Amino acid sequence: MNSLLDDTGSRARHFPGLSRIGALIADPGRAAMLWSLMDGTARPAGELTMIAGLSPSAASGHLARLTEGGLLALEVSGRHRYYRIATPDIAAAIEALANLARASAPQRAPERPPSAVPVEMRFARTCYDHLAGELAVQIFDRMIARNWLAAADEPSQTQTHGPAALDATPEGAQAFAELGIDLKAERARRRRFACTCIDWSERRPHLGGALGAAFLEACESHGWIEPTAKRRVLRVTPAGHRHFEDFLAARRAQ
């Protein structure tokens, strides 16, 4: 009996902060604040208060808990306090939880339930700091087909759980360089270089990590994609439609 208790206690100590993180995210007001920051920008406390539908005093307490818990980072500019998601890994975890919530939602048989993703967000949007949506999934598929990306050499990596680490192939390194992406600089960042990220609306992977962020930045600098007034929603420009149609054409022809 004692050995069983000891074994149970040992397992519990492996994840001492899991329940704490779960409690932080579980509150609807705090969850609303976190989700509103998934476009990668910092937002003032007042805006987050309105998004969460809370009183200023209640919102202040929630923001303090999220900051102390390491989920949010605080930036002070004069009299203003701005909050953002603390790290890209935390943003990836929030996106993964959104996927889990959608996948575990009750299903109505035999009809497929309507998508919980707003129509304007389905084609192109941000996932923290990288491209997401139908377009992102199609581009990722084409990058794999063109041998731009391959699984990273990580023996300990579990392919069936969590994001899969990726690396640029020689062909990919040349292609990304032609887009103006400095792979050496992206590898030097204090975050995962490249990885899969399961798309919230498509339920298939798109490109995440530092390389995913750099790719979105390159698309914006080339004038193919631009932000809109709606949070997280991106617009593909006419030049972008032509570019992506050409990029994806070979896949459709196969």
C-alpha cells in the first residue's frame, strides 16, 4: 500500500505546475484575455478589461495572476500598462488547447456541426506571429512536397504528440533565402526554429516557430499579405493571390 502511494506521489511530482496553469486558463475572463492576445500584439489593460467584460478592479486582479503565473508579460510605457503573451511556446499551447476544445466538442450525428471558426478567419489569419488558416495549410503542404522542409534530426522527438520539429533542406534554404529570410538569424533566436502547428480551423499542420514568423513577415514585406482592421484576420492582396496561385499550381496539377 505504501509503495503504491509512493509511486502515485512520484508521478504527481513530475508535473507540479500543470494544475496551476489549468486553473489560470480555466476562468472565462482570463481565457478571453489570452485569446485576444493571440495575434501577437501587446494590448493595454483597459482594452483587455472590455474584452473580458469585467470591472477594472476584477480585470486588474486577473491580469496580475496571469503575469505572475508566467502566461503574460507586462510592458510599461509611461502611465500605460500593456500585456502580451509571454512566449511563443505559450501561444502554441493556447492554440493547441483551442484545437482540443474544438475536437472534443459534442458532435451531432449524422450531420457535421457548423464550424466554430468565423468565416473571415478561415482563409488567412495570424496564429500568434505566423500564418494560419486554409492558405497556411496549403502552403505548408506545398513546402513539404517541394522538399523545402524535413523532420529535424531529434531522436527524442515524439512524432505523435505535440509539434514536430522541422528543419530546412538545402532546397528550402535556397528558397527561403530568395524570399529574403535569413535562416542563420532565425536559428539564433531563443525559440524553436521551425515546427508544425496544428491549425485551429483546418485541423492540419501549418508552419510555426521562428521560420513560420519569418515567412509571414516576408509575405508582408513582398506585399502579398496585409493585416486588416479585424484582429488576427489577414488579407491576401491581388499580387498575393497571383503569387500563391502560381506556388500552389503544381500541386493541383499532380
